[in-house]
Amino acid sequence: MIVTLTADAPVSTVNAILAAASAAGCETHTFDDGHGGAVVGIAGTVAVADLPGVSAVLEKHRPYMLASREGRPHAPSVVKVGNARIGGGRPVVIGGPCVIEGRAELLEAALATKAAGADMLRGGAYKPRTSPYAFQGLGEEGLRYLAEAREVTGLPVVTEVMEPDQVDLVAHYADMLQIGARNMANFPLLRRAGQANRPVLLKRGFSATIEEWLMSAEYVMAHGNPNVVLCERGIRGFDPATRFTLDLTAVPLIKELSHLPIIVDPSHGTGRRSLVARMALAGLAAGADGLIIEAHPDPESARCDGMQTITPAELAGIIESGRVLHAALMGGAVDAGLGVAPTIGAHA
Ligand code: PEP
Ligand code: MN
């Protein structure tokens, strides 16, 4: 159940709720409602309605009580990643190569990504490759280059972590932990990321339902980490014409169901660089809080995912067009109730 308290609820009420839940053997999580009040999520049902300061009791709610909008209906979450903020404001753009290829290559890509106007840098050091014979990433060496690229550009960095035992190492170097599509339901990894002191970018598994995805977010949150950003990156469709089917319906639907920010990945979502710009803008039009896009100074020579990788100049074009699109959305061309922000990109 979800119990919402008024901002001036006495501490004794919180203590009584926690004691009642503990006596009933129910796990609890206390979080703020974004408006100064506390919310207590209880994995079970106990009698609390008559306590002073209780403003609402919801016994029937979605199974992802921490990720659900029901406990935080009026305040979308904003996740801070270094000096970037994801959610509730202008959309952010994360750009960079699929994989960290080397020190010089990454620094060149990072500077070009920054010059294109991106807010954050991406790049994989540990890669989940379909083939065991494909380049698997540089591991910790890559993480060191990523940290150096952050120092040089000032851009916060996000990179994938694949195993629970890697979480501390990756968190040491990166500003944000990416959990990839193939690991969305890796529950030991989700638990460990929940204990990490870094925000988590949780990609949707390509055969995961919206509810399964939100339950994975719930794992991270229930283990102590409220800073989760969802990423729609395409689901498996029937047509090999595109690598995946970018499910943009997920964006406004997640906004209805959850207070968590959601960003869109048009690179993996399409698998074709010619489609990236249009689908990036479509993601913003759908209400995404940002984009993650694979960009490389020379996409043809990229060591991973080159066919869906764009140039920094193309990335700059998307950021520019995105800014115009948002201005139009905010200017009333589309229902202002969409709640989108006016500008995107670091040049804004
Ligand atoms: C990636 O971001 O490079 C990646 C492997 O993404 P996904 O997990 O969505 O396939
Ligand atoms: Mn990739």
C-alpha cells in the first residue's frame, strides 16, 4: 500500500506506520512526494488511516510502488548526473561512440560530441556483444579514458556495467551506470546497482513489457537508489528491415505510469543511421526527457554499431532541429499540456 503524509505530519505517525508494517512483516520504503510531504510504500496492508497527518491511503496500486506515479503524482523525478539534469526540464542529449576504441579515438570523439552541443558523453568499456569473437571493449583501460574525457570536456559520462561485481569499479570512473537491454532483468545486477551511489540508465529489454521494465526499475529503487532514468531503445519486431522497432508509444505511456524520466535511443532503435535524426525528433515530440545517440568522427570505421552511428555534425543538426521543435511545442503549436521544455542541447 502507499501512504501519503502531509508536510506537517508528526514524526510519531511515520514511526507508528513503520512499526505496524514491521510487526506485520512487511517491507517499507519512505520517500518524498516532491512537495515536502513523505510517502511510505508498504509491501502489504496495515491499518494506518486514523493516524494524524495521513492524507491518503492507496491499497490498490501498481506493483511497482516506488516507480509508480501514484506515490508522486504531481512531481516528476529529476535525476542529476554531474552538472546535467534529466527530467522535468529541457531534454538532454547524450552522444558518443558505441564502444571506447582507444585513448586518442575517445578524446577526439568526446571533443566533437561536446562541440556538437551534447550534454553528456557515452561510450562502452564493457560490451554485451552477440558474438563472443567480436570486440568486447577495453574494460578498465576504457574506463580510465572515459574519466579523462570527462576531465577534458566537462561532460558527465555514462557507460554500461554488465556484472554485479563490476558495479563498484564502473561507479568509480563513471557518473552514471548504464544497464543494457540484455541485462534489464539481471536481478543480481539490478540489486547491486540499487546499492551504488550513482544514477542508473535502465534500458528496456527488447522483449520486455512496460510492466516488466518498470519492475526492473523498482528493483533498483527498492535497494536504495531512487535515481533511475528509463531508456526506450526498441523492441524486437517481425521485420528485419530495421534492427528493432522503436516503441515511441512507451514514452507518453511511461509518463502516465511513472514519475521517472525517460529518454529515447534512436540508434539501437533503428539500426540505420539514415533513420536516426527523424526518430530522435519523433522521440522528443513524444515527450522524451532526452536522447542517447551513437556518434563517431568516422562512423564507417567505428569498431561497433557503425551502421547506426552518425557524425558529430549530424548530431549537431539533431540538437539544432530539436531546439526548434521544442520551441514550436512550447509555443502552442501542439497542446501545451504535453509538458515539454523549450530548448535542448548545451548551446541553449
Ligand atoms: C549500447 O548502448 O551500446 C547498447 C549495447 O545498448 P542496448 O543495451 O540498448 O542494446
Ligand atoms: Mn551500440
